[in-house]
Amino acid sequence: MIKAIHKLLIHAKRAFFVFSVYSWICEQKETGEMPEETVQFYLELINRYLRDEVELTWSPDGNLDIVTL
């Protein structure tokens, strides 16, 4: 039971993080700060993050940091 709850918490944490990245992408696109090619790049990064191929984190200055695993 504890393991199942822990697993759900990890998935929830990742879901909230993905939502924050997606919201950031949408905001950047709407303001014209991010071209379509860059939007596609970040959407692919989200997919790679969900497949555990890269680690994504927010830097203190609000940028998305990418760590290749």
C-alpha cells in the first residue's frame, strides 16, 4: 500500500511539472517570444521527460534546464 501511494505521488509530481512546462510554452507562444519550431522542440522534450530520457528542472532565473540522462 505504501509503495502504491509513493508511486502515485511521484506521478503527481511529474504531472504538475509537465503542466508547468506546458503552461510556460503556451505563454511564450502566445506572446510571440517562442517560434513554432521551438514549441515543437519543447513538446518533444516533455515526451522525452515522460519516457525518462532527459531530466528537466526549472532554474532559479525561470529557464528550463535540460539534463541528458
